[in-house]
Amino acid sequence: MRALIQRTKGVKVFINNDLHSSSQAGLLVLFGTREGDTADRIDKLADKIVNLRIFEDSAGKMNLSLLDIKGELMVVSQFTLYANTNKGRRPSFNEAQNPADAEKLYERFVTEISKSGLKTASGRFGASMDIHFDNDGPVTILLDTDDY
């Protein structure tokens, strides 16, 4: 599983030009799964995200977590996190998990990360979405469960 997290000042997700969901300052989490991923690492990934110290303290150092600042989360499914661009000019998405299994993991991840008690919003799995956000920093970090 991969999660690309971006520190934001706010996020709005539109589907068919209609506002689907929104969040205030916190994190935008783009979440993707690949073939073979299972739910056994979801809790660890969710814990890592809400406790990652990437927000500034009063001294301007990244010492505070999303929990510390009581930030909000927006979670959006993103199969393109597993794009393979090694050959040619057109990305291959063969590593991305099949949609039925990916949706189950996505829904499980949204449920698990919302257990943090932080306000959690989400996109709609498989939908074409327009995501509007103000990147804060910018701070963008890629987490991959293969790394831990």
C-alpha cells in the first residue's frame, strides 16, 4: 500500500461539479493498493499518518503530528500511485490491485484512520474527482508499507 500525504490548508472534492466532501487544515491522503496487498498493514499505515510529526511547533520545527494540531483528513483513492513508467511513454497500471479488492481496502483504511478521532472525509472510490486544495509548505511525503 502507498499513501501520498500532503499537508494542506483545506481540501474540497467535487464529483460532476458538485461538492462531495471537504476538510479543513490537515492532510490530503492519496491512498493506493497493489496486487497482493492485504488489510494486515492498514492499522500501522493509519497510525503512521496521524502520528507523523510534519507540522511546525512554535519554534518552526516539524515536531507536531496531525493529532497534536487536531487537523482534519481527506482520503482519496489513487490507483495511479502504482504506475509503472519503466517502458515506453504510457504508464502501465498492472501492479495496481483489481478494483473490487482495492475498494474494500480503501474503505477499511478510511474506517481505520477515522478511529483516530480526527474529522475524516473521503472521496468516492472509482469516481472521476476534481480535488481542490491549498498545499501547505509545500510538504509532500510518500509512505509505502513495503518500507516497514
